[in-house]
Amino acid sequence: MENGTDVSLDTLASISNALLVPVSELFESIEEEAKEVEIMDMSKEQLIQLKYRKTITVSITLLVIAAILLVVLLQSSP
């Protein structure tokens, strides 16, 4: 990538996933219409996955908080 060589869409997807952004955010513009459609489709799928991950993260966080509160309440009761 750094020296201007072509990179596969899978590699770009891996990079964008690590950055928590859709692959389309890695480009200012896309010259080939077919590539643009492919990248936009992948970006839509990534956005769905990111939303799902956030939902799972929030759910797990709430479960952990509930478990901590339960432990505290059980320890403080006579």
C-alpha cells in the first residue's frame, strides 16, 4: 500500500475493520464504477456488522454491571 501497489479488497476490509470504519472511508474518490459499487456494498455490510458489535458490547457491559451490583447487594445483606 505504501509504495503504490494494488491491495486486495479483503486487505482493505481488514484495515478498515481495525479502524472501525467502513472501507469506503479509506477513499476520497473511486474512479472505477464497478469497484465503487463493490466497495459501497462492502461498506454497507461493515456498517451492519459494526452496529451489531456495538449492540453486543453494550449488552455485555450491562450484564457485567448487573452482575457486579448483584454481588454488592448480596455481600451487603445480612
